[in-house]
Amino acid sequence: MTAVSSTKGFVFNYVARVDAKEITAKEFEKEYVEPRIPCFIDNLIESWPAYSLWTKDYFLTQHRETMIYTNEVGNEHCLKGLSDPKNWMGLGHFIEELDRGGNRLHFSRSHPATDILNYKSGLLDQIELGTIERIMPRNKFLGRGATDWDAYPIIPPYSPNIFIGGAGLSALPHYDPDTSHTFHWCVFGKKSVKMIDYERVKGIELPLMKIHYDDMLETLPDSLLRQLPQLDGMPAWHADLEPGDVLFMPSMNWHAFKYHDTSLATVLRYRSFSSLEGYLDFVAGVQTPLTMIDFHSSLYRQFPESQTHLFHRLLAAFPSIVSLFVSGMLKLMRLIVRLRGHRSS
């Protein structure tokens, strides 16, 4: 693979492309999942109704009046405006606004009640999540499959969701803290992404989150290199996404996207663990269930019961009881892991 490098800074390599019909799940796990290497995947989702049905024109016409929640670019508290009518817009109208240079995006923190895939649209019925298992190591945790999202925030992954943005929009570097593997399908439009293995940037996340996408291929400032000399020559990846591309990003892959024109992408997540140890790593992160329960319950209370699942309604009605239950479950899990450690030693 050809490398593209800045004078001083990251060394970017272009990602490989694999064929889902020609690689086995064991091969994919060994070559990409375990070493945490991103790649494009061909022939993975072509059987989905959505693959042939979803086009820009389809969303402009068939979902012109499907209401979506939109956010101002750079608004870190994007979900606090749910009750503000100006933050809700028909999807087709929103796409047209972006084509005119609008400075908003559809970004919902993967909350089922505010994302178009899960919010009254019927679009999720046109996706077949089970096809991902063709190339991924299957796992279950507490009875939930690796793509089962309906128990989040207690058990990852996030729900499937959609990102929509206009030309010139870019996201600061970050990783998805639910620790899941990510399948990023570029439905229409063009975008690009820079990616870094999280293990390489662990412990230096905050300074990296201030680097703009456009600066990552340029010479990094001397002040930043003096603070973080390990960035000079650090291996990373670059990928340009065209309509139809599916990009696999390993668990906690550090990434930053940029939109080159109005683009819509569907993001599907596959839980990366099936053990108590893996779960405890997840809850030790920034999105521990004990933090997210109140956040999610407050949002679910703003939506009619007909638009939520039973678990979501329980979460909305009894967040303190759910938190108490989860707290007890975590204590039990930690005890079991400690006992296992004592026995093995």
C-alpha cells in the first residue's frame, strides 16, 4: 500500500480492500479484527433491500417529510434542543438545505428515539444486520447477540444510526466509547477519514482532539510535537469513501471524518467482547451505564410509548431502580473476575 506522509507528523497508509465472498470469518479475525486494522469490505451488504433502494433521490422524495433531529455544527450539547421546533426538519428538506451550504448535521449520539433509522421511518427493516456475522467472530453476552442494540446503555453496542452532513464539515478526532467494531456504509456523497490505532494514542487523547482534520496531513506544529514527540512518524490510515463503500473500523479506532459534499452514511456496530472482563473494560470507560442511564431515561421520557421498546419505557420510568440493579450487577461481576484471578494464580 502506498503511504502518504506529512513532513513532520503522522504517516498515513491507504486501507486495503477485501471481498466478503472470498475471506472466511477466521481469516478476517486474524488479519483485521485481532491486529486492529481497518479495511474496505466488498460484497457484504449487497443483498440488503437498502443497498439498492437507498439513494439521494429516494431520501429526497420518499422521506422528504420524515422528521429528523438536526444540530448546529460544533454544538456539544446537541440533544438539549429536542423541544425546539427549529431543530426538527423533514429529511428531504434537510438534504436540500445542506446542498445550499447549510451548517447543520444529523447527529444523535446513537440514541434510538432521535435517529432516523429507529424513529418511525421503517428504514431499519431494510437492513439485515445478520449478514455482518459472515465475516465476524460470533459472540453473545448476557443473552444478547453482537448486533443486538436494544439493551443499550446497559449492554453495547449503540443502536444503528445515520450521519448526514454537508460539504466541508469535519469532525475532530475521537473514538466510539461503546468499544464496538464499526461498519461505516457511505450511502451517497463522498467523504474521507483519518484513522489511528487507539493503543498508539492511549493517554494523549485530549491534545489529539484539538487537531483539525485538515491539519492532520500537514506538518504538525512544533509546539505540539514538543509536547507529544511520539506523533512524529506515528503510523495511521487514510480512506476515501465513495457511495456504496463499507469501511470496517476496529474497536475504539481513533478517527476523524470530513465531508466533501452532501453525504449520508449508515453506521452499524458489532460488540467487541463476550466476557465479563470485556464488559468491565467497557463500563470503566466514559460511557459507563451508571452515567448514561439518567441521560437516556431523560430522553425517552420525551417520546410517546408507541415509539419506544419496553426496556426503554422501564428506563424512563424507573431510572433509580435500573441504576441500583446495574450497580449490584457490576459489583457481582467484579467479584467473579477477582475470584477467577485468584484461582488462576
